[in-house]
Amino acid sequence: MESILDQIALCVENGKINLTSPYPSAMRGQPGADEFTVQALEAGIPPSDIVSKGLIAGMGRIGVKFRENKVFVPQVLMSAKAMNGAMVHLKKYFVDGSVKRKGKIILGTVEGDLHDIGKNLVGMIVEGNGYEVIDLGVDVSADKFLEAIRLHPGAFVGMSALLTTTMANMEKINKAIKAEFPQVITCVGGAPLNPSFAQSIGADYYTDEPQALVEILDRLVA
């Protein structure tokens, strides 16, 4: 018989939010991440274990499947909803320090670019893997990135661009960050980018999908 933590991970992986959720059809009528998280807390399972062995485990699996093209954006969105359903019961433990995040990352689509699907997917999977995400949205200027870094010392920075015309803005923003905060790790991604471009603008890392970024962050905080 699967443990409650295994059930939570399975629900997150498959996007099963709660008992009334009809998705996925194979799990219709069964409890979801919501109910299993309540059961785990009532059973005295530490909130940190629920996060690491339940939520993070499930989001890690869906992240790998997404990288391998075994699932697509709708499935990732459902997994994120299942995770958020469980997080409702766990937020107070983050506030009181019972559960600690692995680290923080500031995300934003760079100035001049209004595309956010890729950034949002990255945010969901990174958050699901134990990081606090500060999402600045789209059309984010260098000043906004710098302000966020001042408010969140020690945070990583992730920048996205989908238009070739905004790649120059990414270079400008990265240079501004490195000029004021040379120790801050910057990561870039987006359809028109590649590792050579990232290196040319002085970014520390390039990733072409969310799980790769999670793996980079995990190595950096280890």
C-alpha cells in the first residue's frame, strides 16, 4: 500500500487536485493532493516531509516528463494546480519557519517582451521543486530587476525573451545586474537564445527547459 506521501506525489504528478476534480479521468472520485495533505498533517507527518517527499517529488517527475516531451503544457498546469491545492494547508509552516525554501529566484520577461508562457512554466516547476519565486511579470526593465535583487539578497535571477528584438535588452539588463551585483547568478532562456549568446552577454547559465534550471539551482544550493 502506498504511503500518504507517495499518494501526494502521485496526485501532483497526475494533476489530481481534490476529490471533486474530474481530472485525470483514471483518478475520478479519488482523493487528491488537497485531501492527502490534510491526512498527512493529521497523521503527524512533518510539513517539511510533505513538501520534499510529496510535492517536490511529484513536481520533479512532471518536470522530467515535460523535458522528455511525455507530457505537455496542460498537464504541467494541472500539476501546478494540484500542488497549489496542497500548499493552502502548508503556507503557515513556511511563515513560521517549520519548512524552509531551498532558495529564491527572481523571474521576469525582459523589457520590450510581453510573452510569459515559458516564464510561467518555469516558475511553476521551480516553485514546485522547493524554491520561492519572485515573479516580476513581463516587460521588466533593468531597474525593476535591480530593485528586486535589493529586496531579496542572495536570490538567483532568471530572464526570459521570446523575440530576437529583445535579446539586446537582455544583454543590457544582465550587464546592469553584474555591474551592481557581480555575485548574483543570472540564468537566461527563451526560444531565440542559445548557450553562445548567454556566454556572450555574461550570463552564468542558459537553459532551454524548466527542469534543467531546477537541476542547476539544486547544484548551486547543494
